[in-house]
Amino acid sequence: MFDSSTLLTMWQINASGLNPAYGGTPLSMIFSAWLSIILSYILALIAIAFYTLIERKFLGYFQTRKGPNKPSLIGIPVPFADAIKLFTKEQSTPLISNKFPFHFAPILGLTLALLIWVLYPHTYQSFFVTFGVLYFLCVRSINVYSTFIAGWCSNSKYALLGALRGVAQTISYEVSITLILLRALVLTSSIDLTLITINQHSSIIIIFPLITALWFITNLAETNRTPFDFAEGESELVSGFNVEYRSGVFALIFMAEYTSILAMRIITATIIFGNLNTIFLSSILLVIETLLISILFIWVRATMPRIRYDHLIYLTWKRFLPVSLSILIILIPLAHLSWYDAGWTDNSDDVNYGCTPRTWTGSLL
């Protein structure tokens, strides 16, 4: 039984719209945050469909031919027709495969790829991740398990070889992508992508073009794009780690790959271009930047041949790692010296033992 004071407290909580399970957060804020996340997921899946159409159209023009242009208006229904075709085909599973992990791996890959879209820093954002960059690195590092599980549970030597190559490539370039992100974080003094977007008043692509070039190449390798698409090397591995997948589960792997690609392009536009997408207080410029970066990656796919696998591994361990560490060693002391002139202010009210604490109020860029 509840006493009168308990009932009064419960009535006050319900009247104010607060939920004790969320630390007294208003239920309207919780609803708006979940609605923002779900809408981001839905729009991300729609963006995947049109990105595949854009890729096929641009590859067609790069190769002096027409892309998909017959159905309806310039081939717009083609991605949806492909999705319906794949999901309605008969699902067959290899007899010697491990059934549960065989179907679990594509679902895991798509789920992890969609989780990155929580960080999308649009203007009307209602859900914020304080440690956004750390969250991004954790999700990207876990994503390697979906590739390995998909190749291992197929019980096929080609799938296993493709999975091992993909895992080695992803782990190697995780080191480079982490060190490059550390340099960006040192310059912006934040690990929240929303704050980075707001406080970064200069573009890294203009001030540090070497960092931009390293990040661009690492992005290609991290998302298994040409010329680093060794996890799906058709000429050596038939189709790579997904050789045994077909119909609906293959569509999930395909969706996970392109969801991750678009998420990485948005992270690139946010960190590299910085405050350029908040000058007009609109998300339209961020979308345009992401589209231009995506077209640039398609251009690279149409231009560059696939390199040797050993050259790929040597590139990150013998080239990118020493350069990244050298730049980081030089940049951290310079940033530390610049803090006292750029954005540190004295707190005269909080003096302990003759020392004046300082508070950071801005970004180095």
C-alpha cells in the first residue's frame, strides 16, 4: 500500500511528465530523442538506395556508357526494384554452414552501421552523444566481428580467406584512423561532433592538407573501397567473405556496407570541413559536402586499379603510422602552447594554494 505522500509524489511526477527511470528527464524529451534516432535510421536506409543509383550512374558516365535510365524517370525506381528482388528471392543456406551465426552476422553488421548514424550532427538534433568520437571508434572496431563471423561460419575456404584479409585490413587501418582523429581532436579540443561542428572556425582541409590526404586514403581502406577492396576481391576470392550469401542476407550485407560508407562520409564532412556547414545555420550544406565527398570516392573507384595486398599493409604500418605519430608528437606541444593564448581564461574566484585554475573556452581552429 502507498501512503498519501508517495501517491502525491507519483501524481506530481506524472503531471510534470518526468520519468524516474531516466533520472527525472521529461518524457517529451525522451520521445523526441528516440524519434530523432528512428528518423535518422529510416532516412539513412533511403539514402543508401539513392546512393547506389548515383554510383551506378556516375560509373556509367566514367566508362562512357549509360547507367540505369530505362525504368520510369532516369531509373529512380531501380534501387527499390533491386531491394524487392533480393528480399523476395528464395533463401538458401549452405548445408555445412553454422546456421545461427551465418544469419546473425549480416544483422550485426547492419545494426552496427546504423548505430553510427546516431552521431549525425544536423541542425535540429534532439539526441546528443557527449563522447561522440569515442563512441564512433568503439562501434567501428566492433564492426570487424561481423566480417569475421560471416566468413568463418560459411565453412568455405574462399569466404574464410576473404574474412581474414578484411579483418587484417580493418584492424591495421583502425590504428591510422584513430591517430588521425586524435590530431583533429587536439585541434578542436572536443570529442563531441556537435561541438566540433559549432566551435571549429577553420577548415582542416585548408590548414592541414596532409592530415586530409591521410584521412581520405584511410577512409578508402576502412570502408573496403577501390583500390583497397581486398575483402571482396572478385579476381582472387570469387566474392570474398560473402561468397556463400544470397537473396535477403546478401542484401543486409550490401546495406551494411553502404550505410557505413555514407556514415564515414558524414564524419569526414564534419571533421574536415568543420564550421563551414553551420555558417548559414542549415544542414543543407552538410548534405552537399557529403554528396561531393561521396562522388569523389566514386571517381577514385572508376580510376584506380586494385593494388597488391602486401603493399596495402605496408602502406599503413611503414608509411601512415610513422607519419601520423610524427605529426601528433609535433602538434600536441604546439597546441598546448597555443591554449594559453587562444582560449584559456583565468578563474580568479577559484584560487587554491596560489595557483589560478584555467578554463578552456574555445577551439584552436
